[in-house]
Amino acid sequence: MVLVTIVGLYTSRVVLEALGVDDYGIYGVVGGIVGMASFLNSSMAGATSRFITFELGKGNDEKLKCIFSTALIIHFIIALVVVVLAETIGLWFLNNKMVIPADRMLAANVLYQFSVLSVIVGFTQVPYAADIIAHERMNIYAYFEIVNVVLKLVIVYLLLIVPGDRLIFYSALTFAVSVLTAMFYRWYCIRQFHEAHFSTHFDKRAAKEMLTFSGYDLYGNMCVIVKSHGQPIILNLFFGVVANAAASIAATVTGSISGLTTAISQAFRPQIIKQYAAGKLENMVVTMRRSVQFTLLSYSLIAIPFVIETPRIIYLWLGQIPPYSVPFLRIVIAISGISIINTTSNAAIHATGNIKWISFFSGTLFLMCPVLTYLIFRFLDGPVVSGYLVNSAVITIVAISSFFIVKRQIPGFRIAPYTMPIIKSLAVIAVSAFIVWYLSRFLIVMPSYEDVCDFWGSLLICVTVFVECAIILIPLSLFLAFSKGDRTVIINKCKNQLHKLFSKNG
């Protein structure tokens, strides 16, 4: 995942240089139109993952086969629905409402069609990806991501040497990568998991359970998609494609950072569901707490330096600092950090199968984000960051409320023992961020830094801040935030790894 993050940031820089700011913004906003239709897929993805993992926890092989085949058939049906929506409402909106230069409309339409095809491929891939995660084959999942990022490197190379319309060429190659990735998932699952062999048997009862579950999830996911992809469209209406380029940059960086933490939370999620299915509630709560604390620590090790040195990091990454990119990136990084808490709570709620409360409550709040953003831009002439500030407030409310919803769904869940370690972790992160910020401001004014050229000086400063963050945050978290049991496990694990390393070298 570290490799994926580094290569992802590098390829984004080259793509921005190759496409230019306007085409890069078009790529972000046009893809967002199709992405809004993926709320259907998101709902079924959550249901598929939950039911496959739950049946694995129960050890019911026959029910597991029915769940997989039924889920795959449902996803094929959803793909057809999305094609209809995308080729009618979505296509009309692209050509009649979007603010896109007239000479780029043809390229935007070609990009749109490739985006539709990519989303359809993604729909039919969901059961296979869910099966890999449910079986906790996280190494295989990581290998697939590495293959995916290597293919993207090939795309970047071809983008620089092939003549013609680069936006069209880039969208075509991106679609080809999505097809190859889907083929890898299918090949592995069919070879390794007996339930992944497709059959035409459609279990109506299993389908009803999954659709009931996804029906509640549908509203929540729809609202999240409208928030995520609706706000870039609102930015486009008021500030044009330049703001969309900055939003895409912020989304790319946070997506790359979150990729590291997503691997951690995904590793914990199957255990949370399986422990609930087996009735081991105390173990489940411990797993939830560890998930949040480990994920927050991993995220903060990267996020704190990014927030402190945002202009320098963007300069090193892109060779330029596009308008709006610095405030966008800082706020979005903070929002993603808050979302980590909500992600783990959602895993526990999904384990129960009763997601009505979390879907309606959080979904309604998320739906208000683009509405409030539009009103602020339209009537209050608010700053360009208004939408992200609204997101921050809403996600904070949802994260805090999720504790009480978990308590409602799982009466044996105790809020205080779960939240206190998380509060300690947040406090440690805040103190560490202040110390790193103070030290970085002190070091920057040292004469030795002033004599270094811009690029190498910025690189040296950024590396120093990352090292400072690790030296300060890890010990403080280990001794002030984590429990004695967790601390013992971590220290012993590190000792074992060092022993293995020196034994090999010895």
C-alpha cells in the first residue's frame, strides 16, 4: 500500500502535466456524474460483504454459495439499470448543464462513455472483491492493487509519448486497466474459493434479505454519493474547472493516504462481523477499538506532515501550486481523519444487519452538505472552501452519533470503555501535531535551510517534518493512548521482527 501511495501521487502529477489544468478538471467532474449512479452499487457492495462474511463466521457453506451467486446476478441487474440512467439523465446533464469549454465537449462525451463502462465493470467485480476480504486474504488484495498501480504507470508513460487527444486516450486506457483488474479478481476467486463458482440458482430468500439490507443502505449511500460528487458539480457551476482541478488534487492525495489506512480497517472489518456472528461481543469491542486506534495512528503519521507542509508538498509533487489546492487539501485531510471513527462504528452496525437508523440519520445529514453549499455560494457569496467546512461539521456530528447508534443496536456495547481510548488517541495526535508544527517553524528559519535551492530545500524540510512526526507521535501514542496489553503486543511484535531480520543477516 505504501508503494501504491507513492506511485499514485507520482502518476497524478504526470497526468496533470500531460492533460493540463482544464482537462484534469474535466476528468474529475465528468467522472463524478457517472459516480453519482454508483450509489446503487455501493448499497449492494455493503450487503454482499456483510452477508458473505457473516456466513463465513457461521460456517454455512451451502448458504455461502447461494449468497455469492445471488449477489452476482443482482449486480448484473444493477449494471443494466445504471446504463439506462447514465445514457439518459446523465448524458443530458453533461451536454446541457455542465460548464465545459465548447472545444472539449467531444472529448468530455468520450470520457463519459468510458467512465460508464468502467463503472459497469466495477459492479460485476464487487462480489469477488468482497469474497477476498471476507476470507481475510489481505495480501492478495494488496497484490492486486500493486498490479493495478503498475498498469497505471504504463498508462502515464504512454500518455507522454502517444500523439492525439490525451484526455480521450487516458480515459480509454483507464477503462482497459479496470477490465484487467476485474479479470484478476475473478481468476483468483474462482481458483481459491468454492463459493465463487457462478451458478444460475437464484435464492429468492437470500435475495430478499440482501435487498432489504441494501434497501436501507441505499438511502445512506445515495446521500454519500450525492455529497461526494454533487459538491464538485456545484464548484463547477460557481468557480469553473479550475476549482474542480483543485478538488481532484485534494481527492487524489487524501485517497492515496486513505489507501494505507483502508487496508488496516478492511483487515479488522471481517473480524468484527465474524465475532458478532459468533456472539463474542467483548472481543468485538476490543477489535473495534484497536481498529480505530491503529488506523488513526497510521493516518496521522502521514496526515500531520501533509497539513503542516501542504504548499511545499504540492510544489514537490506537481511542480506548481494550483489555485485553491492548499486549503482544499488541508480541510479534506481533516475530514478523512474524522471519517475513520465512523467507518469502524459502521462495521459494527452492519454486522447486526439492522442499519435503518444509521442510514437515515447520517444519510440525511450528508444530503444537506451540497444543499447548504449551494445556498452559501448562491445567497451569501461564501468562500470557495465553504462546502468543505460544511462537510467537516456534518461528519463530526455523524461520528459522535454513531457511538449511540451502536449502543442502540447492540445493548451490550458500552460507550465509555470504547470511546475513552479513542479520545486519548485524538488528544495525543493534537499534541503531536502542535509539537511538530512548532519544531518545523523553528527549523525553517535556520540559516542552513536558506542557502538551499527551492526544490532540494523543500524536500529536505518535508523529510525532516515526516521524521519529526514519527519520532514524536509513535512513542506518545504507544505510552499514552494504547492500553498496556496493546503496548505489550506491539513491542513483542517489533522485537520478533527485529530478531528475524538480524537472524537472516547474521
